[in-house]
Amino acid sequence: MSGTAANFRRMARVVVANDLTPAAFGQRIAAYARADRDEHIRRGEAPERYETLVNGVEGVREETVRPNGAIVYRFALLGVAAEWCMFRLVMLSPYARTPPPKTTRTTRPSFENTYREQWVYAVGERMTKFRRRQVLAERYRADRIIRPESFDPSLVDADVAEVLIFNRSPYARKVQTKLIGSTVLRYSNEAWFIDDVAAEARRRFPSLDFRRIYQVNFPGQYTVRRGRYAGRPAENPALVISYR
């Protein structure tokens, strides 16, 4: 289990130093491993569903661990981390102190409600663009969109390598940057708060990777109607959660 390997090794050294029999060693280490596992679950840092590997073998009892072996609990943390990030992103979403861009045609109260209700999960396909072997921008196309009320973290299994979270509103990037051109917008949130959530999540889930990407494309995405970018999809940043 990530984050506890060092503690496990220290415990093993203590038990070995006490010169216990193999059976007593297994019982002592198994009790420690289960207690540590249950504490992570109790604190909400790990889901209740997991696989147990002892000495590299799945499904055997923890008491069979060898002095040079290991007890590993393999959690499907991706779904749990995604749910936590969604909670933080919604909590940090702003209410407008000034009206949103004219293209949204909303009043201040409806802006707050609309923006906060536009956060979704997605499983995406990477569309990284290169120029002269250098990455220009990391983009995704998201076809499988899941609303928060329909998301079940326990169903995010090993077949899912990445989960995206983004806001579908046409002014999502403006809220992130708090800028329209050189004009500063006054929202109640900090600029680039997706990056702040990513940093928090890295500390909470060190076995996972969290990063903001520049653009995600999805069905029904708003298309710019005027100006030099007319005809292009609006810019919707996303938080990408994946295994390291």
C-alpha cells in the first residue's frame, strides 16, 4: 500500500530482531498490515474494495508472509481521488462579483449556479500535438461524460488508466485565468485553482499523478461566434488524474 512501505519495513525489522518463529512473525506482521489498511480506509484515503497480494501471490492470507516478503493491498484509488478532486473543484468554484462575459447571457446568481453545475467526469482519448518533436499542447477528446451524481468511484477499475474532470461552461478558461485579454475579471476564487487542487491531491494521493491540461474537446462544446477565433471550440481546461 503506497505511503506505508517504509513503516512496514521498520515493523518487519523489529519483529525479526525479536527472533520470533515464522508463524509468530506472520501473525505479528499481518496484524500490523490489517490495522494500517483499515486506518487508511477509515480516513477516506483508500476505498473499501481492494486486492491482497502476499509474497507476490494474490488471495492468500497475510499470515503467510515471509521475512523477506511483503503484504500489498492494491486499491483502485483512481475513483476515490477523482471524487475528492470533484468536491474540491466545486467548493472552489466562484460566484461572480462582476457579470460573466456577455456571450453567456446570464445574471450574477445564475452564473454561480450554472458554473458549479457544469463540472463533469470523463474518460478521454489523448490528442497531444507536436511540432518538431516538442509538445505544443496536451489535449483530450472526451466522449464518455459522467455527471457527478452518476459517478461511482468503486466502478473505476484497473481498465481505466485516466479520469478527467472539467467544467463545460463556455467561459471555463476565463474563470481559470480571471482575464479577458488584458482585462482582469473579479471572481471570488483564486486564478488557476485547478492547479491548486492538483497540488493538494498530490499530497493526499502520492501514488497518483494530477495535472491540468490546456484543452479538452467534448460533444456539445461551445463554439466561438465572433472575433479572430470564430468557429473554434471554447477553451475548457481539465484536471487529468492517472497512475504514476
